[in-house]
Amino acid sequence: MNSRQRVLAALDHQTPDKVPLDFGGNQSGIHIIAYKRLLQYLDIEDKEICYCDFLEQAVRPCEELLKHFEIDVRWLRPESSIVPEDFVPQVEGKYQGVYDQFGVFWGDNAEKKIEDILYYDPVIHPLSEMKTVQEIKEYNWPDGTDKKRMKGLREEARRLRRTTDYAIATPPLGCIYEYTTFLFGFAKALRHLQKNPELIVATMEELEKYWTDYATAFLDEVKFGNEHYVDIVANNGDLAQQGGPIMNPKTIYEPLIKPIEKRFSARVHSLANVKINYHCCGSIPLFIPHFAEIGYDAVNPVQVGAYDMEPCSLKKRFGELITFWGGMCDTQSTLPFGTPEKVRDEVHHNVACLKPGGGYIAANVHNITGEVPAENIVAMFETAREFRGY
């Protein structure tokens, strides 16, 4: 099997020749500090380090590193989303950072040295003081059909499909409920869900319009004849924390959030023959049956350190419903603070749990953080390669 066949077989719950590997996506990436350390450790040179997610300080791994780890997925990004290493954030009052297309300002203390900033958080929330649905509808929402943000996308899609056999994945083409927490602020969005749900629903409907337009334009840009040169579409939607859901699945998620996300998922599937890889951190077992019903083909990052997320148990309960994408090693404890031997033991166990019968794509649990030692990253991928065969 080639890489693309291997990934698609896993997503179809068929047994591939070996477990597919991913590295470098928006939720399987690596912090720039850890990346530079890893390059030095492996004696690999990247002459043009760029951020693929400036907010999380995650970089685009160079091709030599991806080939070294035998990665089966390549991530297709517009040129506008790639930021050079020497990018300088703007100053907004007491913060330094950047505005996104929705008017959310992601920043940190303006007095900090840039090299000391590990991440940029949402600190200015443009909807935070809005109290009516009318205000939300009259907000200056961005235009999802604007293709200026997709510069270089068509050419890169053509290159990847015609000159490689990798599976091609997109960065997130949707983020509906999760983005309300950036627009209102996390705590206020949760309070509105309880007391003023009409405000969150109105906001999600506006976000659905934007992301539907954006996904339509994006997928149209990578269509050649009757074929779309992309295999997997990513979608974001954090709904949980370490200990469980951040809202009541029965009284909040099912009636308010699920119908909108299901409608958007159906739209994406109608636009192209693609799989949807849905991102949801934390403890998610209560949501997985809903994800399958919505039409999500895979879920990442499989946060194995969260409550009720033991890999063998997940596979036994939900392995026929959804593909698990991630889950190699606990990114919060073992990977940054364990020994290489501990990393190997955990990866061996997790891969053995998740791989039977297909339905598994191995990757790090979310982005590798800046403090992770290079030898632990190497141990993680080397162990996955050693035990990926069927």
C-alpha cells in the first residue's frame, strides 16, 4: 500500500498493511522550540522555518523530517496561513499579538520579549458585551467566499496529488461552537449556554454561514475535473475538559449544538468525497456516538491522559463507530517528563490497543510542547514505526 491507500483504508475501518502515521497537522504539530531542538538532535536542516499555526507557535515540519519519520499525511495550507519565523506581532493596548478574521485578538503581555511567549491566547472578545440576537446578526462577519486568503492553494494541491502518494489533509475548514468561546470569552459563552442560549445559537448560525462559504470556496479551489485533490477535511470543536464534558450533553449539546454541526458536516460531505477529522480535546466518550451520527469519520487528538480515555477501552467501546487519530503518548506527562523508555512502553501499549482492524491513525496527542526532549520525540515515532505492522 502507498500512504494514501493506507490512510484511507484505516479511515474505512479496513486493515492496512501498517498503521498510518501523521505529524505536522494543526492538532498533531510541534512547537517551534521543540522543533529546533529536534532538528539539531537529528542533524536535519530546515532553511525556511515557518509557522503553520502562529497562535500556538506550531511550525510546519520540513519534508526531510517527515520522510525520516515515515509520515503518511501531508497538510495542504494556503500561503496566507504560513507565517515566517521572524513575524512581528502587533501591539494592542497592553497586549501584543494578532487579530483573526473574526475580530478576536490573540495575544500576550506587550512587555514580554517575543522569544518568551509560548502561545497567544484570545484576550479581546468582540462579542463579549453583546446582549441581543440583533447585535450578533449585525456584527461585521467576515466573507467566507473571499479567495484572496487561498493564494497558492490550487498549485500546492496539484503538486501534492500529482507528484506524491501521500494522503492530503486540510487545516480546519470549520469551527462552530468552539469559536463562540473565543468571540464571547470562554466563561461567558458557557454562561450564555445556560442562561441566554439564543445568543450562542445565533452566533453558531453566523459561524455556520461563514464556514460553509469558506469550505465551499476551499474545496472548489482544489477541484480538478471531477476530482478534489484532498482526502481529509479537519474540523474543530472542543467540547470537553480533562474530567468530562464542559456542558450537559443531553440538555445543551444535543438540542443546541449538535443539529448545527450535523448540518455543516452533511454540507462538507456533499461538497466532496472527503473524510472529516474532528478535533475535540479532553474526555469525550459521552460524545463519540454523537460524532459518528453527525458524520465525523475520525476524532483527534485522543487525549489518553484524560478521564475515561484508556486506549484499549476506547477501542472496545467505539472502535466500530469512529477512527481514532492521535493517542500515541500522553503529551502532558510522559512525553515531556518521562524517559525514552517510558515513552516507548506507552506508545507500544497504545498502538497495540488502537490498531486492531484498522480505524487508527497514529499521531502525537495534540501539539508537541516546547519543553519536550528531542530523544522522547524520536522514541515516540521510532516505537510507532516498530510496532505499526499488522
